[in-house]
Amino acid sequence: MSETHDQAMKNVYHQVLQRLLGHLSIAQKTALHQLIQRLIVAAGGVERIGGLRIMMAYGGGKDSSHALAFMRAAQLSIAARAPDTFALRVATCRHAGMTSAVLGNIQRTYHALFADDDPRVEVLVVDDHQVLAFDAKARLSMAASNANRMDLLMAGHLTTGDARAMFCNSCYLNLADFYRRIIAWEGGVDLVICTDPPAEQARYLAWGRRVLRDVGLLQGGEALREGALLEQFDSLGHAYYQQLHGDNYQGAEPLPSQAAEPRFLSIHDLVHTPEPTKSSLLTEFLGFRFAELAFAFSESDCANPLLMAHMRGLRAQFVHNRDYRDGIDEYLQLAEAMMQRKGMPAGLIEQALAAYEDEAGLKQRRQLADDFSQQAYGLSEAQLVCLLFTPFVNQGQDLEAFLRRCHPGMLVALPYLHKALRGEPAPEPVLQWLTDISGLPSQALQRLYGMQRADSLDRSSLIVSVRASDPDTSRIRSRDPRTGKMTFERVSGR
């Protein structure tokens, strides 16, 4: 029975491989052959490939789905020619901003590659620092959901709603913890596959090194191995969140240093297809669908671009007393430049931008963004607007201005609001209003009241240093709300 089953499974794997190869172009098949040779060399020869344990991060985006398909094709190709093949560990970092569409893409890709039914492949997810088997239907843990929400709100209030601080810093800071936990899980791995473009890898490493130097954790010319850098970045993330949330922040139990660090192997040059039309067959085979909530340039490792555009529109409307569309148009400058930088065809760029062209489309996208904010973070539009005014930091310096612009009926309660924010006795309705309008508990509001806005601090502050060292910034044309003149503004975003 066992032999019959084994033979049946070999036939299934052979069919999967043939279907996969049938969806690769000639250039992709050549790249696959080079990938196989690179992996055999890394193993120390084909006779040792069966003992090689490989880890790969998978975000659910188009590029990472293609990279996973190449790794699976290499695994099955080696198995068809050699007595054994390498073990593949695929892991996803789960966070609140990951949409059901992304999770669906991950699940369909696993099914298409028969990865979730092959004992040589582990499909995992990290949720609240816990390594679990991947399940597309499982909800994000309550602990992770609450942590993501609190990180977003606290960082947003300290940086006047800066997109990087709210949505992307957590991804960068949590990346080290994610990799270290997956690498160390169940006996570890020998090789870590890197699929990001070298330029992106360099920006991430440079960002980390700058921040580490700013806070005195890295000397000027010190060079560290990838594993040692991950450990340093992990410590950096813990220090950042402690500064954000206070001394009571505990975080996850730290991982011990590993005795044997895995090697890192970049395969971006083999799996990246600069011409999207040549990868369309593979995209179709994997069942990949572009999310309605995202622009075509987006991966799942950062904020949803639709929500980032929405924040820009809200800032224009409520903070600068302009039109919501003005803010959207400014963000679309950034989106168009990013899509061009990623080599997206002109037709796809036009399609992504066209969703905002008329008023009906703008209204629909605003509603989609509002729905996503509610579902992913439990935040209403009023709470996002509150965050953009940062009315609680600097001892509530801008609280009165926020009330006059958005909640004039609460001006009469201004003295009681200040009392509540100082932790002094205040009427229960006042306390409840503060929680409702901010989405934050009283303890967090009182902490914000005693903190300074990030732009008032120096680079010795981790919050400032992480933001100032942002590896993904662009300059866009914007209208100065005070003078009405056009100017250039530095903005963050993926």
C-alpha cells in the first residue's frame, strides 16, 4: 500500500511539474536551470541536496508568487532526476493590513504548486510572534490585531499621520523578528533565499545601519553578517516599541542567539521578469488576482496603497481645508512614479489611476478605503482625522484647534478634556468621548499628552531616527495650505 501510494504521489508531482514548466517561457526555463545549479552548488553537490533545508519568505504579491513557483519547480525538477531533493520552508508574516485578497492569492498559489500537500514543503505563518501552519481562513489573532492597531495610532499621533510611521515602520522593524523565528523553528534551516531586488535589500540594510548608528548600537565602519544584523535589528525593534508605548511594553519573548547561522542566497536575477507580458502565463497558472484595494505596484509587506491615498485625501480636506481630491491627486503622483519605477506597462498604470478619474470612482474608492480601515484596524474616518491633527501630544497644544475645526460642540468641555489627559478626575462622558474619537484607551492618551511630536525631537529619539532614515521616500508637487503656492514635499510610502 505504501509503495502504491508513493508511486501515485510521484505521478502527481510529475504532473504538477509538467504543468508548471508548460507555463514558463524559454527564458524562464533557462533561468530555472541556472537556479537548480546554484542550489546544488550551495548544497555542496547533488549527492547532498537531500539534506539541504531552505527557507523563503512569501508575501503573497505577484513577484514573490513567481519566485515561489521557481523554487517549487527547482525542487520538483531535482526530485525527478536525483534520489532526493531539498526541503522547502515557506513562511508569511501576518499583519492587520494583509487583505483577504492577498491571503486568497497565497492559498491559490499553494494549491497550484501542490505545496500544501507535499511533506517536503512547510507552509507557515507568523502571527503575534508565533509560528503556525498557514490557514487562509484563520483570522488574525486578537493580540496581533490589537498590537497593529495600537502601533498605528501611537505612531500616527506622534508623526501627524506620517504614512511610513503608521503603516510601514512596523513591517521593517518586525522583519528581523519574523526571519529569526522562522529560521530557528523546528531545527532551523541551512539556506535563506532572498528574492527582493538588490536595490531594495541595500536600502533596507542601509536604513537599519543608519538607525543603529544613530542610537549607538553600531560603530561607524562595523560590518556584520546577515544573521548578526537580524539580531541587531530585532533588538532595535524592541527598543522602538518600548519608546512608543512606554516602559510597560514587554513584547515577545526574545530568541536566543543561534550557534549556527544559515547562509543567504539571492536569486532575484533569476526569478525577476522585467517584462510583465512574459510572466502572464505563470501568473494565470498560479491563480493570482490583483486586489481591488491595491495599486498594481503593491506587495503585502506594507500598507494598503488605497488607505494611504485616503489618508492623504483626509489631510487635504480636514487639516488643510482643501478638497479631498487634491490630496488624492498628490498621492497619485507618488503611485504613478512607483509603478513606473517597477516597470509596469503604461496600460496597467493608466488602469490603476483611472479608478479615481470621475467623482463616482472617487466616492467608491473612498468608501472602499473606509471599509478597509474599519475591517483591518477597527478605525473610523473620524478617528483617522483625529490622528491627522495630533491634538493630544505636546500637552494638548493643538486640541483647541482640532475641536474648532471638527467638533465645535466639545469646546465647552476643553478644560475637562485637559484634566482627563493629565490623569486628573474628569466626568465620565468626557473620558468616553476621548476614547471614542481617538480609538485609544485613557492610559495611551495620557502618555501621548506627555510626549513631544516627533518633529520636535532630535535624532537620539528612535522614533525620529527611524522616520528620518526612511528608505522609501519621494518628492511630489503639493500646494502649500498657507500661501496657496505649489511646492515640493518629501513623502514616504511603498
